[in-house]
Amino acid sequence: MMNRRVFLRNANMAAVSLVAGGGFAGCAKRQAGAAVSSGMMVPENVPASACCLPPVRVSAEREIRTVVGLRPFRPSGFRVAKEMVGEKAVVHNYGHGGGGITLSWGTSKLAVDLGLPGHVGPVAVLGCGAVGLATARLVQEAGFDVTIYAKALPPETTSNIAGGQWFPASVYDQGKALTPEFTEQFVAAAQYGYRRYQIMTSPQYGIRWMRNYFIADKPWKVPITSGLFGLIKDLLPEIKDLQVGEHPFGTKQVRQADGMIVEPPIYLPAMLTDVRIAGGKIVVREIRSLDEMQALPEKLVFNCTGLGAKALFNDAELTPIRGQLTFLVPQPEVTYATTYENTYMFSRRDGILLGGTHEMGDWNLKPDMATKAAILAKQQELFNGMRWPGKA
């Protein structure tokens, strides 16, 4: 028998879903965004269709914060490589662009496979963002002691500013041909990361499945089978192009694919806790020079410093891509993500995230009010224009 608490919860969630979906006749049989599970009505991460998606309520009055982060970008792609610096073996693992969280486990797997064979003794990891933490955990799983050296810990890392959508965006210059060597690394990293996150989909890590809608005003320049989509097509369940009438975005082009969302405010502290539970040491210290690095007691060092590698290892190719995010009040009934032209929306526990800036070479960490207004306007245009199939 359903008790009073369960009844009230179901009634409240049903009301939210009805209001958000508009109660339209064309979606009356099933409200997307809610599903019955164990007698409880809960948000549905991957709805059966795009029918009656609850809209995001975009307005300046709903803003709760605006932040800026710098993506560590290399036009040729991330760097996973080993070199000797004096008597130190250094394995580089940085330059992920907008795919740092997405590829962190995968490139870290490539890095440890490159650095650990034949090594004896403790290991150092430089950096405590998503890449450094994944590297440290894989080192520990291989049976080695690890110390993380970092100038900042979560929640003060670059990874904390990331959106967290599982999708390797802005990892390399898509206008240039990829080398066969990097393509192999890229696909391998995406595959491993995709599998690793699947076994971590729990509230403890802030990871869940999420449907993505890629939206455009004009026909797609490349089909699903080519370009970035083609490289990782096997990692995008239910990827397909929706026809007009199968989605609420009018006459726009819509491509859907299922993926995951990794929420940095939950994920990063959980990973740091895992490192500590496994015996890892954390030293809050910025390594400013190669001399300081060579003075560390560990003979094997994994360089996961992100943009810090530009100065520390003189990587002239590494450059920031500035990204500005505005968060709105959370909407639990919104469980999907959208990418529209140069803007995007992810729904997280800590708010509705709106972004879309990719300013190459800009180191400015101060939020720009004109940029915020432009992002809000573009998102309002998208969500205010939603029209559900079956609506009179």
C-alpha cells in the first residue's frame, strides 16, 4: 500500500512534469522526464522519445552564479608521451581541451601503461584535477604508492569549472587532419573512459546517464558516420537524426545520442577520498621549475598539470580556451542536455548550466556581462521556441 509520503512525492513530481510538459494531448500517455520505479515517481534520464521534454526556464532572474574556466588546448590534441628529464622518467598526460573529464580515465590508462612497466618504487603525480586523480587511482590499482603534488585541490581546480558532459569536445583542431598515431590514442582513450565511467554511475560519484540533443538551424555538415561522431559512434547509444515532428524544436535539425554526465562538485571530492583511502599522500605545493621537479624523491613522475605544462615544460603549442558558464536554479525535471550552435545546456544537481564560449588564447578569468547576456538570449530563443508534437 502506498503511504502518505510516497503519495505526496508522486503527486508533486507529477505536477512538476505536467506543468513543465504543458499537459499536451500529444504527450498525455507518457510524460517524458518521469518514470515509475519501485512505487516512486523519479526523473527519467533517457526518455523513450523527445515528446514533451520539459523546457528550461531561462531568465536572468534565475541566475545563481557565473564562472570562468580555461581549457588546456593543443591543436594537435592531448599529449601522452614519456621522456627523461635528468634522472627522472616523466610521463606527460595533459592538453585535453574540452574533453578533460571525458578522457581523463582513458588517457591516464595510456599514461600508466607507458610509465609503469619496469618501474620499482613510489610514484609522483603532478596535478589534482580529473586527469591527475584518475592517474593516481590507476597507479594505486597497479600496486604502487603515490603522492599527488598540486598547487590546488578540489574545489579549486580547473576541472571544477567543467560542465562534465561525457563527450570529447574541443580536444583537437577539427579543421586539420589527425595523425594516425593520435587517432589511435584518441579512440582508445575514449573507449576506456566510457567503460570506466559506466561502473561508477552512482550518487556517490555524481555520475548518471543522460540524453543529449545536438541542435542546428542548418543541415549537418557531416553525417553521423564521419567526423568526431564517426570516431566514437559505437560509444553513443541510440545516436540518430530525428525528423521534424519527433522533437519539440520546430524545424531545426536535431541529432540525439545517449551519454553520461559527471558532476564535478560530487565526482572530484569522491575521487580525492578514494586516493586517500587507498593510502595516497597529498602535498599542496606548486612545482614551478624542472629543478623543483627533479628534487622530488620519486623517480617516476606523471605530469597532469594541464595549462601549467605550458610554462613548466615549455609547451608552446598549449594554449587556453576560455569558457564562461552561467548557472540557473536547478530544475530536477530536466534530465537532458542540449548543444545549440555554439551554446549548450546541462542539467545538474547544483543547477542548470548554460555555456558556449570558446575564446582561444584568452587568459581572463573575470566573467563578462555581455557574454552572459548573449548566452542567456540564445538559450531563451531555443527553449521559448519549443513546440511539442500534438500541441494544438
